[in-house]
Amino acid sequence: MVEGGDRAVPAQAIAVYEESSRRVKLGIAEWAKFKETKLPQLNQQLREGSLAPIAISEIEQEVEFLMSR
């Protein structure tokens, strides 16, 4: 909407962008916190149950690859 128009960016578009940007930053921060705090605990429980731990870095790499296609 913003890139394709010849006129000034509507205030509503800017407001939507700012709100979504804020929410994305919060989501990324929550994800980082989860990976640092809860994921190690979960992986330890999985190992104790003779299950494979969750390898987030591999999952993130695959997602990044698929999104860049």
C-alpha cells in the first residue's frame, strides 16, 4: 500500500504499521526469552524421558530458508 501509491501515506496505514511493528518486537522478545529460559528446561525433561531435545536453531534455519525462497 505504501510502496505502490503515488500519494501521501494514509495515517491509518502508518498506525497499522506502528502497531504491528510493536507487536512483532514483543513477540520476538518473548521468543528469545523462551529459548533462553524455558527451552533448556524442556529439553532436559525430554532427555530424562529418553527423547530427543528440540533443536530450535535447525528449525529456525529451515524456516528462514523457506521464507527466503
